[in-house]
Amino acid sequence: MSRNTNYFNSKGFKLMLRDYEEAEKAGVPIILSSEDFNDIAEYYYDNGDVKHALKVIDNTIKLYPGVIGPLLFRARIELLDNNDIDKAKYYIEQIEDKTDLDYYYIVAEIMMNQGKFDEADYYLEECYAPLEGDEKAYFEIDVATIFTEYNDIQKGTKWFKRCSNKDLIEYKELEAKITMASGDFQKSQTLFENLVEKDPFSSDYWSSLASSQFFNNNIEDSISSSEYSIAIDPSNTIALLNKANGLYGLGNYSEALKYYERCNSISKRDFNVEMLIASCYLSMEMFDKAEERFRKAECLVEPDDYRLVDMYKEWSYCLGRLGRVKEGIALLERTRDMDCDYDEILLYGGMLLMGCGYYDEGKDLLLQALCYTKNSPRTMHKISLTFYELGDMNLTYNLMTLLFKHYKDWHEGYGCLASCCYEMQKYDECLKYIKRAVKYSPEEAKQMLERLFPEGTDPKDYYKIMKNMLKNK
């Protein structure tokens, strides 16, 4: 849904809202245009009162059948909030003017929600062909914006390059958004700074600037920009999240928690926000409270939601810290039939068990992961690293040598095996694997072996120095 903060803060809107609420309380009808009713519904929606927003918009649809604004609003709620494509189609089919640009957009958005981005692009090209003048210019900007918001940056950029009217403020906004989405955070920061200079009272510009600063690792500047955004619009959830994320990044978990909770009170229990709150409690080692938020988050999504995979991993860790590791493993088992790399879940579970003192049970789970992937080299490598980190050099050595024996083209892990051989005093093999580690993966060689050499030693000198060192052994 689009934000309309400046208008909602205007005297005119506040008077209209007061009249509406007084009439509603008295139980008497009030005569407003469909646009006014739409604005009131959007106001309630933006402030987290979805139930009230639906009541207003459903009444508006009855009063003004076929009018595009209320039907679009209702369709987008079904599409974006409820992921109910059939209901979204039900509302847009009632729109009388099917040549309105907004009608084209919602049809395309439904396709995008189904993953049909190429089909949506083709459909929009057909809609675009007969357009002329200002309508054509706004269509270019709008379509580029939609694709960008749906994270198809390639198509968003394609439509953006067509934009003929570069003086439009919408063009400059989109340029900044696409630049940030493309990963050029420094340039996007500059572009958002320019927008803030043009309109220093735009909460959205300040929050977007905060996002670009956060991604550019300017955390304190990001927090400061978020504060400006919140001062202009205390209900701007993106600004609240930006400030919370900045505080979290600085390790100020208790303050971050306050802003996550503020955002949660506005968004009315959003899964992602609940997860961020749970992560805060984990970082503060308040595991009982973290578990409580994991339970709340689980209730907010469907049982097969892909986000539950990562949540179950964090939740299982939390239970492990509470001494309920078997419950944590049971949570991980729920992912077996979900769309995920189940071998990664088994690996995680094995490491969790071992970290909680259940070494044998953890080892069994790691070996299950190996069987599950039919001894894939990637899994063998990861399990070997796990045993290495746990100090089991014999198992590390056996798995690593088996890995390189059966997979001649696999070259990750030589640094680990070289270090393992050094600890086991298998010095000839240590030299052999140092040479291979430096040849195939000098970064890994440095990470795993630099502790054995004088500070600042170049990995290419490891073999020669180690050979001289071992002469004295």
C-alpha cells in the first residue's frame, strides 16, 4: 500500500476523519466521495487497523460499485497480505474501467505474485504500445517501480531506461531505488541525500536514506536519518526498522528491542518483525522470551512457509541453550518435507547436539547427513570441518583423506587437512597438503594455517618455512 503521510497530517484530512468517526459513532451515514473513503481506509491500514480499513473499504465498494480505487485497495490486501490470488481477481473483475492504468498494474502484479514475471512483462508491453504523451511517461515510471518493488531489477532497469521525462520527481526516486537495489549503496546514498535536500520533510526520503547508509555500513548516520524520519512520521515502520537494525548492529540490543516492538505494534504482529524481536532476545541470552516470540511467529504463517526453515534452526538453538536440545531436534525434523536442503538441517542438528554435550548423538546425525546426500563432497567437507572445530582430529583426517581419494576434482579443505596432519604429527602429509592448499585455495590456507607461521607471512612461503621448521622435529 502507498503511504500518504503528508496528506494524513493535513488539517483537511483530520477534519474529514473526525467527521467520519463521529458519524460512525452516532450510527448515522456520512456522504463522502469514493476517494475520501479510500483515503480513510488507507489511513487505518497504514496505522495497523486493518479490520477498520476493511470495514470502510467494503462499505465503499457497496456504495460505489465498479469504481476502481476501492476495488484496487481491496484486491491488494488480498494479494499482498493474504496471498489469495483468487480473491484478488474477484475484486479486479468488478472494475468497470479496464483501460485505467491502475487496472493494468494490478493484473501484472497478480502475475508477478505467481512468479510469472516474463508473462507480466509481455502483458505490460501490450498495454504500453497504444499509450501517448503523459500517460506513456507515467506508465514507464510506474512499471519500472513495480518490477523494482517485486525485486526484478533487470526488468525494472529496462523500463527505467525508457523513461523519457527525467525531470519527474518519480524518476529521481526510482533512480535512487534501483541504484540501491543494484548494490551501489554509495551512489544511492548520494541520490537520496539529493532528494532529502529537495524535500526535508519527507519521512520516506529520510528512511530510504537511512537504508542506503545502513547498507553502506554508515550505521550511526543511518540511525540519525531514521530519527529524522520517525520525528516526521512516528508510524513509519521502515524508519523504525532501520533504527532498530542500526542499534542491533551496534550491539545495543535492549534499545533495538524497543523499536522492533514499536514497529510490531503498528504492523500488528508481522512474522519478520517477530523474528527480529526473537533474535534480540537471543543476543541478550533471554532464551525464555526468545522462545515465546518464536512461538508467536510460527502462528503468523502457513505450515509450509519457507521462512520457517531458518526460524526452526534459530528456535532449536534457543531450546538447546535452555537444556531442551531434544525438543530442538524435533523442531528441525519438521523441515524434512519442506522446500529446503535437508542435509544442511541434519548438519546443523548434529552440530547443535555436539555443542550441547551430546557428542555421539550429534555424530550420528552428521553421518545421517552424509548418507542423505550419498556421500556428496560438499557434505563430507562440511562434516570434516565440524569435527575439526570440535577437536576430533582422527575423524577429520579419515573423512578428509576419503574425500580427496574419491573426488579428485575437489580442492576445498586442503588447509584444514594440513592443519589436522600437523596436530597429528603427520608432518610429511602436512607438507603435501600445505602445497596443495596454497595452490588451490590460498585464502583458506591463510585462514587455517597462519597460526603456525610468523605474523604477516605470505601463504606462498608456507611450504618453504614449514619444511625448514620440521627439520628440527
